[in-house]
Amino acid sequence: MWSLEEALSDEVDLDKRLCSNLVEMIEKEQCTLPFIARYRKNQTHNIPLEKLRKVFESLNELKDLKKKIDTSIVKIEKSGNLTEDVKSSLMLARSKEEIDFIAAPFKSTGGARTLAGKACKLGLDVYAKQILDGQQVSLNTQILDEKGKALKNKEISQGVQHVIADIISKDAEVLSAMKTEFQRSNVLLTTSKKVSEGAATKKTSAKATENKADTRKPVKDNSHKYEIYYDNSYPVRHIHSHQVLAINRAETQKYLTVKLVAPHSLEDHLSRLCGRRWPRIHPDHAELFRDSVADSYKRLILPSLSRQCRSKLKEMAEMSSVDTFGENLKNLLLQPPYRGQRVLGVDPGFTNGCKMAVISDSGEVLDTTTVYLHNNTNRGSEMKTLIQFVIKHNCSVIALGNGTGCRETEAIISDCISSGWFLPLSVKYSIVNEDGSSVYSVSEIAEKELPHMDQNHRSAVSIARRLQDPLLELIKIDPQHIGVGMYQHDVSEAKLKTRLDSVLSECVSFVGIDINTATEHVLSHVSGLNKSKAVAILKERERVGGRFVCREQLLNVKGLGAKSYEQCAGFITIRIDPGSKAILSTPKGVNGRKKAKLSFAPNPLDQTMIHPSSYDVAERFLKQLHIAVDDLGKEQTVKQVTQWRLNKELEREATILSTDVDTLTVIIEALKQRLNYDIRDNMTKPLFQTGKTSIESLQKGDDVTGVVRNLAPFGAFVDIGVHKSGLIHTSKMGGKALAVGNQVKVKILTIDIGKARIGLKLLRVL
């Protein structure tokens, strides 16, 4: 059987020795993706993060594949059909489809409920095998059915035909050739509008009727979404992933009828194959054999190939969707924080009013209220309440959710700004994507964080915190609810969860977490940690007085061993207060017995991304430059390290310091940064506004600004301030690549209010 290293090398197109190192790190050393990406570059040849993620995912798939191979071997062995050739073929298989293909001939001829199975039960399989062996067989015989009634000659011939068709459909040689020809052929996926959903519902079988999901009409008529797929056809070899997912969803919702159409040459190919495979058919049975071949093609082989094809299309489309979702989520989570300001979060609404919450510069809730800005009878009074609320809390920044009532609320806030009603405050606002805020408001996390707060005000708090620190707020919400994916509910839940969990861990780890302020939920996503370890860390933090003084203290956390410490230490930071001193800590012992007290002292290197295992190298480096460790992050230190890097050859210096180039590079990059450095600072800043835009004022040809909220293979969805995002089709991007969070200037090409569609053209990225 192939080894994981060999298969992985082929799967991800990397050198076998490199794959061997990766398997060793992942399987035996239990290294996480963020840890390998940052601290093991010397062992990975600095391969890109996306490639490394592919290694992790492919490795899991290959392990599952090995399990399936072992299961198939056991099943065939139990049937008594396992030969060395078959076993060898299975052990060399490199996909689930290939395993199923090899195992197919060893399934019994016809299941009990199939046509062939019923015929076999009557003993007709004997005649079928004799005919295929070239014998002349008389079918003019008496055979009784299960009720003791004699079968007619036509029924006997038909039963034999069913058995022969089944044998043909499971022949390994035939299947292999047909699969190859099917992939080469110009197979079309055709779609047509379902004539009547009511009729479709009535015609469902009794079995389908038991499944209410199969017969229930869609609650909302979304047929207009699929108009472009009515009465159309797509070459299977060239169809796009988003088209596959859209067609599959429309089929599930009973808006479309979908089928694969293969060229007639495919059936002719099967006839020639069978002629060569069974060349000795007696002339008396030539017509029966031709009918059996045709029956096998139409009833068994073509449907089977079609199912495999659609399954493969779905799998590829799902992977494309997962890739898009993961990239969009990463860009969303890495939007820069807006620190040092109080923020007013506004969850807009009509009947239930606009829910508002003011948070401090550290995210603490200061006050909440509800203002009914769209109640015309008391509008003046409500606007006064809004103005007083903003001035009372000295809040010059407003985060406005982009949900229902957003534009109407924006118009009022904009009027207040332009009329000077917030003076002496200089107020500005930003439209914030509120997807998932309502989900958060009723979650366990929200209940723990804001236990006595109305759930509507929790949404306003979430909106404000999203502007203040997107990562720390959005990580609390299931990624499927924050509006950055396409067809996420139609793809494999397991694959999607694996990717999104990986993205969450990468973002949290690479940004870095202050362990003395981090919550349980945030800590659980740090490299090397999980929920139980996060809980243990918080308990230890409470036990030592609410604050860790150094990274090394983590080794004192119950249940967090050396391996977990190695994986997480470089991604957590400990800010050192001027008055920080060494402490004595008594670790919890076993069976109530206390261990000896340990001394933990603050270490300035704990404020950087340098891993503790490299502290000795970092200290020698600083000593070489005559820099005191207490001067880390100071302007002079940053300048000195930056200048040193410009004039030195890393290979030579790494040798002098007894380390490798990659480790030295990480150390230098860390020492070139100020202590408050954040990798998100270089991302696109939030878009603040003081003016307004209404849907009524939009016209074709207008140039407007907006923010990219979602990306799909066919284009980018942009929030331009009219509640419904507009679409920049890929053909209108001018060849530029966009990312979630990009601020853009666009031209309005089309407006269809009835279908809620706005077509845009990218002018430039701001």
C-alpha cells in the first residue's frame, strides 16, 4: 500500500522528503498549522500558508481513504472473492470512487429487490451465464414464480436479460472503459424549469411522501433567482462551480429538472466493448444479448456514470465554495480594529425602534437605550433623545448596522451631523455588517457576557464591538451566519467546519492574544489550545490573582502539558506593567498534596512573537547589538534593528548565533515592531461617512463608494449604502482582485428594484 508521504507528495505536489517532514510534525509531534507556518519554516522550505493548509486537509482525507480500503478488503474477503490482484488493486487505489469501482464486481449479482435479484431467485442466472459462455440455451421451459404460477416465455427471456444486463454493468473491464469514454465524451448537464410544482408534489411516490422535506413547497418563491438556468445546457467539462451549486439547490427546491445527456456514441462504444468481451454469443441469442446491452446501458451503466459525474461535480463545487468561504472569512476577521474610542452601536429598526449601546474604548458596555426615530408622531422628541445620548457619553463614533431601517436611520444621523446638532462633538459613522448579530444575541456566549441585558441591545453591543475589534467579536459567531459565503448550507458540513476552524485558529494565533484579557472563547481558538484548556487557563489566571506575569506560568496550568505549551506560547502575549515583579506560585499537586513553590519573573520577550524556545538566540542577538531587553519596542531599538538588517547577511549571522535563517528572521521581524504592533494595521481601514445615500437617489451612471462584503467566483458583492448589496461581475473588475473589506469606488450600471439587483462596475480600490 502507498505510504502517506508518497500519496501526500502527489496530492499537494511537494517533494516527498518535505512531505515526510510534514507528516512527522503533524502526526507524531502534533504540531498545529499556525505553529508550523511561523516556527518551522526551516523544515518546510517556507511553503505558503494556503499550501500548508492543503497539506493538513489532504492528510486527513488520505487517512480516511486508508480506512475505506481496509474496510473494503475485509468485506470482499468475507465474501470469499479476495484475490491477491484484487487486494493489490485496492491497496493502490487513490480515491473513494476508485475503491467503489474496484469493489463493484464483487457485489452479489442483483440485490434482492432489483430486477436481476428477482430473476436470480427464480434460477434464471444459470441461463444468463450459459449464454454469456457461448452456449445454446433453450428458454422454452417451465419455471414457476414465487406463487407457483408458470412464467411465460417472454417473462423468462426478460428475466435472463435483466441478469445479463446486471453482469455487464458490474464487469470491471467494461466499467473501466466506459468510465474513460464518459469522461472524454461531450456530456451535457441540461436544466429545464419544472412545469408545475403542484404537479410535481402530487406525483411523488409513497416513499417520498413519508419524507415531508421532499414534498413540501418552498415557503418563499425564489424562482426568479434561477431564471438564467431555465432550459439551458452546460458542458460538464466546463461548467463553473457556482453554477453547479445553484443548479443543485434549484433542483432540491423543485424549481428545476436536471439531467445529464450523453452522446449516442457512448452506447455504441458499450456495444463494441461487449462484443469483444463476450465474443462467443450463439446466433440464437444475439438479439437477446443486444437487448441486454441496451438495457444495461440505459437502466444501469448510464445512470451510474451520471451519478458519479454529478457527485464529482458537487465535490469540486463544494471545495471551491469552501475555499471562497475560508478566504472571505479570513479577510473579514483580519479587518483592522478601531481602538481608543467610545463607540455607539446602532441596531436599526422601525416598529421596535433603533436599539443603541455605548461601549468604552475597552469594549465595556456603558449604557443602552431604544430610540424610535421612525415614529413620525414623536420623531422630534426621539431625535432629541438620540442627540442627548450621544453628547452625554461623549461618543463621536457611530457603528450603524446594515439591516432593515439602516438607510432611513443613516439619513437621520447624517442630518444631525450636517446640521451641527452633535456639536461640540465631531461625529462620524460607519456602516457595519450586522449579519449574525441576532444569532449572537441569543447565544450562550452572549448570555454569559451580558446576562441581564435585553437581547435586542446585545445586538447593538455586538455591532459596536465589530467596529472596535472585528476579530474578537466575530469569532463568537458561527461563521455560517456572518454572510461571507456562497451556498454554505449546501456543502459538506464536515469539510466546511474543518476549513473554518482552521481559519479561525490561524487568524487568532497570528494576530496574537493578550492572555490576561482574553475570553474563554478566544483562547479556545489559539494554536495548541481547546475549550477545556482555555477554561483551565482562566481558572489558573483567577487563582494567581487575575494576571499572569510570564508565558512560563502556563506550564503551571492543570492539563496543559509541554506539547500544548510549545504550540501556543508564541501566539499569546503578556503585557508587562511598569510595576510587574516576580511572584512565587504554588502549583496544584496530586491528591491534595502541594508541590514546591515556583518563581515566575516578567520577561519582556513575552510581549513579542518570538517563541520561548528561541529566547536564548534573541538574547544573544540583542547583546550583540548592545540593546537591553527592557528597551524592546522603543523607537531607537526599532531603528537600530531595522538598520542592522539592511547591512547584514542573514546566513552568516545565523551561523554566528548558532541558529537557522528562518528562526533569526522571525526574531528580527519581532524586534522591528513596536509592542502594540498589530498585523491588521496594514489592512483597509473602516469607511467612515458624514453624508447620506438613499436608494431613491441612485441612478444609472452614478459613481458611489462602498465596501466589499462578500466574494464569489463570479464577482464581488458591495455594500453601497442601499441595504441591498450590488454585484460587480468579474467581467466588470478590470482584471483586479478584490478581498472582503476592500473599500471601492464603483459605477452603477443597472438597477432592478423588483428583483433587488444592482449591477456595478469597479472604478478603483480606495
